[in-house]
Amino acid sequence: MRSIRIVVLALTALLIARSASAHRVYFEPQEKAEMPWWSPETDDYSWENPGVLDNIWGNKAIFGWLDFADYDVYQFTLDDTTPPFGRALVALQMSPACLLTQGNFVSVALLGPGLPTPPETLPFELPEGMGAIAKINPEFSWCEERPIFYEKVANISWFLPEGMSEQCIMGNPPSVPPMATCDLSNIIVTPRPPAPQLPNGTYYIVVWSEQIVPQDYTLAIGFIDAGYYQKTPDEPLTYDNAHLHLPCSEPYPWN
């Protein structure tokens, strides 16, 4: 139960936005383009041009764009200078929440040395010597309600992976066991101390959509704000969904 509470606290720190300064905001260059489908290849995060993460513990939200049959690649490295807490990873993949995007589902995978061979068929080849932990976001039917997280200050709503909920992220009431509303099976969660963490090496986080349709997404990573957050020039671009390339002004019908 202790380890579960640690993860729940990490998720809470990852997403709660009591102020606009809850996390650093980053953009894939392709996502910042007015017409991302016409952006040069160098604007797309790929194996040849990955988005390099300074760490995996700092609370960050990365806004990206997926083209047809596209997948985005992020890279980070752990070495002898990485502290134990800096080897724990929480990665939560989300889609903008509105009526027109309710059929969008984003998946995520962690690739690295010593990880298992995934049972799933992935839309990309694993680098030599690497295994993967893949979280393929289960689809909902069009008539089924999807869980949402709403960030009030920035006025943004996201669809959460199946099993997650706003109640889980904002904190469970004392009478509700954490796992009753926090199903972590569809996000990437690796242990925090004192459990064994990721060993030294180069790792990749890959984001894609099973729908193979162009779409915006957000990848939330990290669980520490204090001493890490700083407002980036791109942060105001996220307010009121101003960064989106598909209309998302109408409210999600079940919210």
C-alpha cells in the first residue's frame, strides 16, 4: 500500500494545476507550426531527431502533433550522476477533450536496456538490445463516457487513459482505497525508491495513436515542481486550447 500511495502522490504532483505554474511547458516544433502537416521533417521528433529530456523527475507537459501513421520519439539518459529519485518515471499520455476528439486515443511506450520483450505488436522496430513497456490506450465506444482531467487556470481539458480519473489525480477521499479509482495499468509508472529503479543507459519514450489519424496530444512526465518549474515562452500558447489544430471549443457532452 505504501508504494501505491507514493505513485498516487507522484501523479497528483504531475497534473494538479492550482496555478498556471504547475509544470514546465514544452512544444514539439511541429506542434507549434500553424500547419504542422507541412512542417519540415526536422520539426518532427523521430529516431533521427528525438526530443531530448533534461531529466524524468521534473514536472513537465510536452505538447505534440502526430501525422498520419506517425510516432514521436523522446530520449533521456541515466548515468552515475542521476540520483535515485531521478530514476523513477511517470508518463501519462493524454488527448484534448472535446466532442470532435472523443475518438482519439494516444498510446505510449518506454524503451530501454533490460526491459522485457513486449507482447504487443508495436508500429515501430525496437532498437537493438532494447526491450519495451507499452501502454496501448484501450478505445472507448462512442456512446461511452471517457474520464477527463480539467485544468482550471489554463482552461484545458484532457481525456485520460482508461482507469484514470480526475478524482484519482486530485486526491481520493479517505474512505476510498487509492486503487479503487487509480488504475495505473494504462500509463507508464516505474518504481520510486526504495524499490529498484531504471539502471544506467539511454532510454526512449515513444508516443503514437492506434487510429493513424492526425491529432494533437500532451505527454505529462515527472513528479517534482519545487526547484524545477520555470515559465517558458510557450506556456501562454496552451491557455484556452490556443495551441490546437483541430477545433476543441465545444464542451465534452458528459462533462
